[in-house]
Amino acid sequence: MDQETTKPTFKKILVIDDNPTDRYIAKRMAEKYHFAEEIILQESALEALDYIKSLENTPELLPQFIFLDINMPGMNGYEFLEEYRKLSEAIRTKCIILMITTSIHPDDFMRAENNPFVFRFLNKPLDKEKFRFIEDEFSSKK
């Protein structure tokens, strides 16, 4: 596949993860598999919320997908979701949240699956199969 001529499937994604290695892998995999034109990386959930809020009046600039780590210092993924719930409907209907984690704890899986804002629970690292799964689910809806 020629990387120069392959058009990314989606416009923008946001990766929220405190681990620099996991952010790097997510970015490289998204680039390698032409998942998104723009990849925004945020180290903290609080900074990510500020970023999302800053785009409230320009919903076309919001990321289509948010890859949200569960375990982060300061504000974890579940606390992010509580604050996200308070955001405007214009934001909440534009962004699709996917929880990403290394956790294999069943409680984490159930908590993510039961949250109305979480589309899917994915184990790290992000890879070709996970991006293809998302593309298959959403490429016709973009």
C-alpha cells in the first residue's frame, strides 16, 4: 500500500494517555494504517477536557474518536467520563469514545461497557486489527 497516496479514513482522533510509549504507539499505528488525518495526543484527561471544550463552538473540529486510557494520575478515564457527561450535546454526539487499557480486570470491562458514552473497551496497544474493526464499524457513518 503506497503511504503517499492512501487517504486516511477519518479526519481527527484524540488519544488521552499518560504513558508516553502508549501515546507514541497509538500515533504511529494510526499513521501507519492511515486511520486519521490528524492525531491529537493529550497526556492528561484534564487537558483533554479543556481541549474538547475549546472546540464547542466549532463542532466540525472535534475529534471523531477519543481513545481514553482508564488508569491515569490526576483524573482517570472514569472521572473524565463524568465530566464529559456534563458537556453539551453538540460535543457528546460528535465524539465516539473507546476506552483503552492494559487492565484485564472484569470490573473495568463492565464499567466501561455500561457507560453510555463508551462505544467499546479495547486492550492496548492499538494495532491494525483494532483500527480495522473501528473502520468497519464507522467508515460508512463518517
